[in-house]
Amino acid sequence: MSEWCFKTLKELCDFEKGITGIMKAIPGKYPLVTTGADRKTSNTFQFDAEAVCIPTISSAGHGKKSLNYIHYQKGKSALGTILVAVIPKNENELNTRYLHLYLQFFKDTLLVPLMKGTANVSLPIQSIKDLKIPVPPITEQKKLIDLIERIENEHEDIVNEHANQLLLISKLRQTVLQEAIEGKLTANWRKAHPELITGENSAEKLLERIKAEKQKLIAEGKIKKDKPLPPVTDEEKPFELPESWVWCRLGEITTIKGGKRVSRGYRLLESPTPFIYIRVSDMKNGTIDESDLRYISTNMRKKIERYIITKDDLYMTIVGATIGKCGIVPEKFHNMNLTENAARIILYKLSKIYLYYLLSSLFCQKQFIEKTKQVGVQKMALYRFSATLIPFPPLAEQKQIAEHLIKYIHKIKTLHDQVQERKDYTEQLMKTVLKEAFEVPTLQKETVQSEKKPLTPFQQMQIIGALIKQLEANSMRQGEMVLAKYLYLLSFVYGIKTGFSFKKWHFGPYDPVIRKLTGNRTYFKKQGTAGFETIGLVNEGELLKYSNKQVSAVNKNVGNLIDLFKGYSASERNNKIELMASVLKVVEDNGVQTVDGVYQGLKDWKTDKPKTGYANKAKKFSREKVAKCLEFMKKKGWV
């Protein structure tokens, strides 16, 4: 049977951090790999090899963890500064295309969870290096590549067919809406009910009554007087209307009001209050989505209480890529506050359902797009919105059109859902097939599971013992706090599994479990005066005689760390290792790699001044020291 194994990427690959500023790159003959789907060009290249290029920042922007693309790149290429190239060391052990397919498929479960930071979300290169992947024999890798590419090609054909079907359904919906707003859906109804569309029931008379009602409300001070709208000219009319209909402007049959933003610096609440604040992100599918609502306090409500929306209104988004998205307001959101990025449409004596479908039609949506183009910004002024051209039928016919559309749109939605369901099923089937393709052979799973088991306390003591032995061999005796920082560096830099959960402590990264373990008098002893004790070994042979992979890793790598601190006095050595471990901890927890970002993280790292002599880490370590430390670690490839 072919043998699979598991190895970390740092064992298998070399890493090159990008050096080309994506925005500043001079166009040239070499492809420039960016975080987006498409390549740019550069006049210089960074590597000449097959590589998997992974973004080191989130694709979703502020505060969200996401990776949209992982790229396969071959030949002379440039790489953006916010990516890292992962280049297999031995093509007979790891095929680059196999690595790309594996990471692309599992990126959301393997790479995205490794991202750090709350505001600026990043993917530490060290975390990528420590990632373990299944490595089948090279012949099987090539077979998997052929299989997956064949599956993907077939899948693409099916996806394209589904996309075509969904496009046709969308066109069908717009065709029905267009037929409705031209009066073609209700042509027979008009012939059967002339009394409901003529005389006082005509659209012209209805428009007069709406204008009269608005004038009355203006006189009573209940609404403001609108800026006069231009009359509808014959040149503007795109199609003929039935005799009983009229052309008008949206502002003639409604009152349009804007929402209101909360005060600068105010954070919307996740905990429910009586006052919901409706955002554009809540406006979905012609209604308001309840799955992720935000709220405001009583005090904020008092400040913006006039900027509400009611169940009798419609909403319309007026900013950004979603301009023109409209919908109906459910009962739950009656009298709730509305974002400044949307408008409230107050209706007078007309069908809400008819107006909703009309505003959703391509006829109106094209007008909204054109109105934003005219001003060169993605925001629609309320006056421009109110000037939207409207085909206006008699009230009875509006209601009849609404009935027809509810029936037809429901059938179209059912058809759309059926196609979407088939599309989703195909996607799930594809994922299942690919997952099975990457599945480790059954007989080798036990090895994988054993690697996931947590370390026992005895194994952790062995790791500490191995570290102490190596330090003592170099005439370095250390206390538990310095040992903790060595353990943290071994974990972060070399990916050694220590089993400790390091937190930000007064003197650097620390886990109180270390104190408990080193307090075991069977294997450890404390030496020196109180407060300055160092930890020594007892029964070294008994502790270290049992096999432990992590002990072997400590013995292999700790010498590299010890060499960094040789030649310094004990106090200098302790300061340097504290600086290094603290900087790495900020990089890990905050997801930052700039000097400003790390230094701010050290400012935020509060310490007990009576114990340490400093209120925070930045008081102990200057910005210059932090900059030099960070530069050193970047050269080492640790971050």
C-alpha cells in the first residue's frame, strides 16, 4: 500500500515574503501576483519557480477573517508585499499543483482559523509554516491532480448551465415586471371594468387628490414643502401608457425622507433594547432580515427619534453598490430608526405592493443608476430620487396589478429556488468528492489521530527538563518566567508542541501551569534566594529516558535560541528574551506586523508596576528597540 505521511510546510517548503508594492509597481513583462483574482504586471521579478501564493491579510477587510484566493504561479514572477510564496523544496516529494489544490480547497478550515487580530486581521507566516498537511507519494499526488482537474472541468460545465438558468429566470422576472408597469398584464381587466378606471377613479384624479393631501399636510406643518419637480416631457416618456394612466414623478405621489446616523463614536448595541437601528445590511430580499440586528439606547433614541420608518412605508437604499434596493417594512420594525444610507418612502392613497414592484423593475433601477452617474459619486440625493419617472395607473388597477405580480413572482421564485437547490447540491457533491480525494487512507488515520492527542503533564515536564538541561550545558540557569519565554519561542518559532496556553503576563508570555509542573520535587529543584530562584533538574535520567518527539525537537532547535543570547550578562539576556517573546506575542494576538502596530500592542499590554517597575510593556522597551527586534525577526522569517 502507498504510504502517506504528515509534515509541516516549513519541512517541505521555502517561504518568500512579497517585496513588491502592489499599488506602486511599475508595469512590465512579469506577472505580479496580488490578493485579487487577476494578475497585474511588474518590470521586475522576485522568484523563478512554481509557487503557491497565499495572502497574509484578510480578504474581507476590517475585523473579518476571510481568504478569497490562493494562487498557483509558475515562472519568473513578482509578488505583492501582503502575500507569501510557498515553494516546495523537493518536487519529487511535494508537487506544487497538489499543494495549491489542497490549500485552496481547505483554506476556510485550515488557514482562515489561523488568522489573528480584531481590527487588522492577518495570517502570520509562522502559522502557515507550522501547518501540517497530508503528503501522499508523488505518483499519487499526480493522480489526484489529474482526477481533481477532471472533476473541476465537469463541475464548471454544470455550474455554467445553472448560471444560465438563473439568468433566464431573472430576465423572466424583469419581463413580467415590465409587462405590469406598461399595463399589459391588466389589459383584459380594464376592458371588463371601465367604471373603475375612468372619471373620479382615473389616475389623473387620483394624482390630484394626492397632491391636495400633501398640500394640506404642508399647511398643517406635518411635512415640509418639496422643491418643485420638473414636469414630465414627451421626450422622457419611454413607452405608451393606457389611456387611464398618467406619467408623474415619484415625489408627486410620495414624501421621501432620509434616515439619520448615530452620533460620532457611538457603537450600536448587540444586546436588544426597544429601539432597533435598521442598517443597509439588514435590508434583504424585499424585507428586513432579523438575523443580526443592532439596537440603540434610550438616550440615542431621543437624539434621532424623528428619523424613523413605519410599517406603511417602503425603504430604499441610497448609498454605495446597493443603491436602489427597496423593500417592505414588517410590523416588527414599525417606528424603528433608519440608517442615513437609506430613504423612507411615505405613500399616499396608492398600492404599496404596486410601488414596491415598480421600484424593483429594471425601468426604475436604470434611472437610479443614471442619477448616481450624473453626480459622479455613489450616493443618490433625495431630490434626484424624487424625480424618478413613474407610470401611474388608477388605484383599482394598481391593486389588480399587485395581485397578478404576487402570483407570478411567487411562481418565478419557486422556479429560481429549484435551480438554486440543484446548484447547491452540485456544489456540495463537488466538495464531498474533493474531500474524499484528499482523504488519508483508512489504515493510516490512527497515526494522524495520535498526533492530535494533548500532551500529558509528564510529557510537558520532559520538555521543560530538556530545555533546562540545554541551558545548564551553556552555563545558563533560569527561573520559571524566563523558562516560560524560551518555551513560548520554541512553540512560536519552531512549531514545537508544548501543550501550554501562553497569555500576556507581567514579565512576558506565560502559563501558570509551568509553575505547577516545576514545583514537582521528584524532577525539579529551586536554587538561589527567594524571588530570584532558578530551576534545576533532579532525577534527570528518569525524566528523560522515555521517548518524546517534542523533546527531540527541543534538543534540535533550542541551541539556535541559546546562541542568540550568548555573550550577554544574565540581566541583559533576560531583557532581550522578554522583548523578543513580547513582540511575538503581540504579533500573534493582534495580527500586526508594523512597528506602530506592535508598539501600540505593547502600550496596551498592562503590567503590575510595583512588580515590574513599568505600567506597560512600551514603558520598558523603546520604540527603537521594538523596531530593531521586529526587523530581526522578519529577516529570520519568524513573522
